[in-house]
Amino acid sequence: MFSRRWYAALAAIALSSCQLAGTASADVPVAAAGLTQITNFGANPSNLQMYLYVPAAVKPKPAMLVAVHYCTGSGPAFYSGTEFARLADRYGFVVVYPSATRASKCFDVSSPQTLRHDGGSDPVGIVSMVRYVVQHNNADASRVYVTGASSGAMMTNVLLGDYPDVFKAGAAFAGVPFGCFATTNGSEWNSQCANGQVIRTPQQWGDLARAAYPGYNGPRPRMQVWHGTNDSTLRYPNFGEEIKQWTNVARISQTPTTTDHPQSTWTRTRYNLGGAVQVEGVSVQGATHALPQPGMAQYAIDFFGLSSG
């Protein structure tokens, strides 16, 4: 059973999503220009759908971007309504667009299963998609990245916690930290987290993410987080909590190495590890939940290193 508050929040996400995607909607048909639905791609406990975009000028061993949609959305809508496919045309990487099929069209970022390495639910299906593309499209398994908006941003956080051995970096547009949305009653919605009321220490957030994959001691993914200061769906305090989490996961200081303003309403803070940017936060003054805005995807691709070869 979902509460009235949950439905109100979902309606807000849907409105923001329409702003994000322009005329795109959950019912956008698969475009003819290269987006292909893939079936039978491997373990898929939550019945996700998989769409793959391979640009005409794909590189011989391409990097891979997993682009995860918002609630009420779909893989084809996220393909049509964002700039990632056009950037793939420019830089030669491939893009995987997962589609949630549950009624809300939200991704599972709440259940105990989804918050564990190989625990089940959506992360298992998404990682199956990654492995399929590595095997069938000669993608580079060492250059796999993930991005998403809203529910997809939350899933970006989840995937970096569950599978630090699969994803090299992530870019989350209007999300929440790994584990913030956790529930134990089967609900998809966590009002306390959505309202920015879940506040933890950096160590607590870091321990929560590290506990998703006990025994993993390898390198940790880099993380870029974006948030609008006027986001009323997943409120702005979640931005700072994400930065606390991923700097602690990397065991680096919460004090920015540098601060600048790529655009007049953006404040970008960077947190370095060994001279390289490990965590990056971009606060967008006055922005609502409708992220990414035009031009932001390029900054994510730059952060990943996909624009420099």
C-alpha cells in the first residue's frame, strides 16, 4: 500500500521529469536511429528492460555509460530527453538505458536486497546488462560509468556501493546517498530521506556504503553529484550528505581541494585523491528537481574522462 504522500511525491517527480525531458514521456517509442531493445541479457530478477545505443562511429573497444531514468520514465524516454546519446555520437562510447517495469516506473533503491552486492532486484539486472555489452559489443570492462536523474540518481549511488568493482565512476543528478532511502516494509518511498532529514556523520555514511560489499578492498569509484537548491522532491540537504558519504568512502577530507563557478549559478567543489578529482559536487542555485539541464551532461562526460579519450 502506498500513502497519499508517496503518490504526491511521485506526481512531483513526474512533473519535473516532463520538464527535464521536454516532449519525451514514458510512452516515447524506440527511435530508429540506433536504439535497440535487448532481451535475454542475463540474470534479471526484477524484470527490467534493456535498451542499447551504439553510435555509428563507435570506437573499437568503447567505454560504456549506463543512463538510468527517473520515476514515471523509461529507457527510450531518457534516450530522447537527455544529451547522452548525442555525446556518445561525438565521443564513440555506447549507452545502456535500463527501463523499470514496476507500476511506478521507479527503480528499487529501498529494499534490503537492492542494497547488497549480488543481493537481487534492479542492480543485478543492470550489471547483467553491463556484462552482456562487454561480451557482445566488445566494450571495455575497465571503463564502465553510470549516471541518472532522480530515481536514476539514487540508483547511481546504489550501484557504486553495490558494485565498486564494475563501475569506475558515477554522476548523480538530484539523488540521495546510498542507503538513505532504505525501507523494511516494502515501500518504495522514504519521506524522511526525501525531505533531507536523514543526517549522518561522514563515517556513518561511508560505513553504510562499504557494508554493501563486505570484504571488497579494491579501488573505489569516483563520484560527481548535482543538486538544485530549490529541489522540493529530494531536498537539498541530500547533496551535502552524498558528498560526506563518497569522500569518506574514498577516505579523503570533506574540505574541498578547489571551489569554482563554471556557470554563474553553479558552485563546484572538488575533493582530490592523489592529485586527481575523486569527488565533485555541483550546487545549482535556484534549480528545482528538473536535472540535468541542457549542457550538464557534457560536464558529466568530462568528469568521466570520456571526452578526452
